[in-house]
Amino acid sequence: MNIKTIDCHMHTPLCGHAVGDPIDYVRHAARTGIDLITFTCHVPLDDERMGGPGIRMAEADLPRYIDMVADAAEHGRELDVRVLTGIEAEISPDAALMERMDEILARHPFDFVLGSLHHPFPAYRGWLEEHGITDEPAIIETYFRHLADGVRSGRYHSIAHPDVIRIYGTVERFEPVEHEAVIRDFLQAVIDSDCCLEVNTSGLTKGVFEVHPDPVILDWAAEMGARLTLGSDAHKPDSVGQKFDEILPLLAAKGFAHLHYFERRQRHAIPIANGP
């Protein structure tokens, strides 16, 4: 199968805030010409500090999730859409929490592991308060340092919506150029660790209505040689591939030649249409 277009970030109703059967996501991918999709529902962590019901599936639901994606993959074969099983894992400074998550990740053969630091969760905001990190510049820089620590852990194949700190109220404003040094340190960790950076088009539909990461960060990533994955972060079937028609030309114009996906935890590259 010749893979030309991919979407490597989408959810299922098991997370509690997405709608639609996974098979419907496959059908929409087929209608929009996407050849490969990867489901990445939130990793189950039975800890209310990490969002609880309505944010992520219960640990008991993980086998059901894997079965749902397998059924979607079978349907995808009929429509020439390859369907892979991923997970959106957490990045956290809480070592005990990460140890519990590692046990879950080790038990299941996920094709792709996304890393995300969800700053609005009580666990992260509580950590910031406990460590006296309360002013906005310090919060932003701590966030990117924690992302870099997550990258260096080797757990993740790509880092999802890496500048999501700009929305959901933990800070009021975010200008990448004011934090260039720490962001470049994060990008260097991504490159040194042979990790990828996710381009997440859901940012164009909410918050400041700009792609994740900000185009300025994408300029730095292109200059430094970062590799990219691409995801819609779809929470409903008709969001699969959302805004790709806007973002793919932008990435090509910035000098990116390839996108990447992971199957059986191995990275594969595909050329960006009209890329250099």
C-alpha cells in the first residue's frame, strides 16, 4: 500500500469527550483521501488528578479500546485505509505516576506512543504550586523543560501539541520569541533523542486559532532539522484530516520534506506533497 497522506492523532468515545464509532473515523479518512490513521486515545490512569472519567478511559477499558481499533482496522482494509493502534501517553514530573504508566505501556504492543503534557490537570497545576512556580514566564519555561525531560526519557515517538500551554488558562499569554532559548533546548532534545514533533491542526479550531506548534516554532524546528508527525486530534469523525489542506503547503513552504508515522514502533517517512 502506497502511503501518501496520514493522520496520526485521534480519539474514541472511551475517553469520554469524543464521539463516533472508530469505523466512522475510518470512513471519513477514506472519503478525504487519507491512507493511514492512528488512533491515540488517552492512556488510562485511574487517578482523578489526571482528569478522571470524561478525560480518559478506565484501565479496565484498555482491552476494549484495542479491540475497537482492531475492528476499525478490519474495516479499513476494505477501504484501503491502514489503521494503527497508538496511545496518547502523559508527560509528568511525578515519577511514581510515570512508573505506573510505564507498566501499562509495557503490557500492550502499541504502534505509536504520543507524549503530552496536559497542564490543566490538577496533578500538574498542583506540582507547580508546591514548587512555588506561579509567575507566567516561569510556568511556561518549566513546561518546556518538562517536555524536554519527557523526550529524554525515551518513552515517546512524538510530542503532541507541544505549545498547548498557550490555551486552557494556566497562563494568559504566550509569545514564543520571549522563550526562544528554552523552546530551542526542547527542540534540540527532540532531535538528539531521535524523537518527532507533532504538528497538530486542532489548534486552528480553538484557542488562538493557530496550528500547534506556533509557526515561529515550526521555523526553528525546520532550521534545526526536526522530524514531524501530523495529527488532527480528531474527537469526531468529520475532524479527521481537519485543516490539512492549509497546513501541508505551510510545512512545505517552511522547508519540511517529509512526515513520519510509526508502525510496530518503527518510524517511516512519507514525502510532503509539493515539498522541497
